[in-house]
Amino acid sequence: MRPPAYKAVVDEYAAAIRSGALPPGTRLPTHRELARERRVALATATRVYAELAAAGLVVGEQGRGTFVRVRSGYDGVEPSRTLPVPRLADLSFNQPLAPGQGDDLRHALRALAASGDAEALLRQDPPGGHRHDRAVVATYLLGRGVDTTPENVLLTSGAQQALDCVLRALTRPGDVLAVDALGYPGIKLLAAAHGLDLAPVPVTPAGPDLDALDRLCRARRVRAVYTIPTVHNPLGWVLDQRQRERLAAIATARDLVVVEDGTYAFLEPAPPPPLHALAPERTCYVAGLSKNVAPGLRFGFAVVPKHLLRPATSALRAAAWGSPGLVTALATGWIADGTVARLERHRREDAAARQAIARAGLAGMDVTAHPSSYAVWLTLEAHQRPDQVADLLAREGILVSTADAFATGPHVPHALRLALATPPRHELGDVLGRLRRTIESIPPP
């Protein structure tokens, strides 16, 4: 079967962009100009640009046109780590660590080596982990308001694998997954891998538009909704009790499964009860220890309702079986001896201090952030293209993420996400000062 005619146009443009024949920043023909030049329908020209945008090769700006993407920082397709100058700071990815964590690791490894049956750590755990390890995590989750039994806890290699096994268990290719119009980039990767249809829900400063979610569920057969109700990534909101009750009510009325991401929930000092507490029979709660303990630990967990336990466990077996025994022993040991609680307190204090630095350094700019999170959403002025801003910052040695990484629908705001956790705290003010000067140096048209 011959491929559709528009595919040849897509391939031609893609080859020209990748070869450099169309350099970054090049303004491409308008949709109507492209349709006229190639003698195709306007809808076909629109589809050409949609495919190029989905491949991360172009970016469209309402009222200004379509441009070849300037690829610097994390744009949602692949993180570029090569800079034209020595790296000054990485604001594209949060890798928080606390002073002394290397000593914590050495002490824990010595304790494991001296334990009665060190050889057991080399054996394979059952899918989802041993019951006693699940019980440690279940006890830890009580502190987050998640009341569950060890049997409903599955241990995974990080929160991303927890999300993966939950989606494998409850969806099939073609199912509709409701998501925030701006949200965690990893959910887009999983949706693409599983052939899911992402349905963006508009966002407001206080959270997702729940009226829009309800309308979506009336118009389409939505299988599940993925949500980050506590310290949203990237916008930082915390849904209040009324919003949570409304979301749980919509899920019940429309027969949705709620996938609740609690990865950053530990940063909120006084959170409302999780959605899992309101609708445990239809909520899957996922989180991990990457942000509150160490990004390289790769230990996560999923709390799933009884009717999803078997398919979720099968999904784990099909993927990577779960968390390795040595990692599980480290993680559960740190939970049990209070190390995780201590590190979470440190993270909250550190994040609040970094947010104070950001508020001072970015004063007067359009900033959205939770007061004790590691993220800042920086909305740019209309003439400041995010990909060009990211390229200019890369030339200063600063990596940032553009809004493309977080947008789940066709509308991509003029914005950057700044990750505050990785640079040394004493350098953060200078880094943000240089970032601000670079952005403000871009003249209006």
C-alpha cells in the first residue's frame, strides 16, 4: 500500500531540518502558502505541520507562524545535554540530594553486608515485592493519608514503572486517558507506548477545570483520569478538599479510574487527604523515592484496588518484575529507620529556601510556583519564543525545559519550566540573575 501523499512532504521537510538545510529558527510557509505551493488541500498542509510538530521538529505560534525548532534543554522529545559553552547550571531536571547522603549510603550498605543473610539480596523477589517489604511501604503511606493493606501495594523500579504497570493493567490501545493540558511529561511517553488517546483538560491557576472534565466524560468514553492533586508538576497547585471531592464524584458518576500521582506530595507540609482516601475502590496511587530521597535509587510503588491487582502484577512481570532486592532493602530500611522522614523534612526546607531565592531573582516576571516546590513556571512575553530563549540560555551554559515537554494538547504556552533543585543553593541566585538578563535582552519586534 502506498503511503499517503502528505507523508512525502513531511519526510522532505524532516530531512531538510535534520540535515541543517533548514536551520533552527527558520520561518516556514504559512499553511495556506504550503497548500498552494504543494497543490494540496489546506487540511493536508495542516496535517504536515502537525506531524512535524509531533516529531519535535517545528513549533507553531498563533499569529506568528511555524518555525524550525531551536533544540536546547529539554523540549519533551529528548533531553539535549550538549552545550556550546561549559555548563553553568542545569535547570532542566531536578536531581535533589542532601549533604551527607553519601555517608548514609555507605552506612546502609555496611549494615546490609553485616546482616544475617546477605546472599538473599542476590535472589529474585516475587513480582511486586515480598509482603514484609510491602508492609513497610503501606505503613509509610499512612503518613500520606493512604490507608491500604500490604497486599494492595506493588513495589516497582521507580514511579514511572508504577505508572506503566497501572496503565497496562487498566487500559487497552485506543482508550481515552484524561490528563491536564499541562502536566508530567512521562505520561505522554507512556500514552504513546500504549496507544492511548490523551484528552487534555484545560487548567486554571487553582487546578484542572473540573467542569470541562465532566463535559469531556459526557462527550467521550474516558477510561481513566491521570492527576497530580498535591504539588502539581509543573504548576505547583494543591487541590483543596472541595475540588478533590468533586473529582472523586465525577470519577464515580462516570465510572473512571483515577490515577493519582503523589511524587511531589511530600513537599506540601499540610496536604488535604489524597484522592485515594475519597475513592479507594477506583483510585491507583503511585509515587516513589526519587525526589524525596535520591533520583538514582529508582524505587517506587503503586497502590491498586483489588480488582486490578492481578493484571497490574502481570504487567510488572512482563516489564521488569519490580524493584531489585538490594534496592528494596535499602529503601525499606531507610523508611523504617526514619531516614526518609528526615530527608523529606530537609527537602521541604531546601525547596522553600530555593523558592525564596527564585522569588527575589525573578521579581516582576510572570511566575507560578508552589512555595516549597522545586519548580518554577515562567511565562514569557509574546515576542520571546521559548525555543529561542532556551537556545540563548544554552549559549550562556544554562539548560532549561520549554513548555512543549509539559503540553498534552495542541496549545503550547510561551513558557519555561525551571527546575531549582540541581544547582548548588549558593549559586542559584547568580544563575537566575543571568537567566533573567538573557531573557530581558531579547528586544520586542
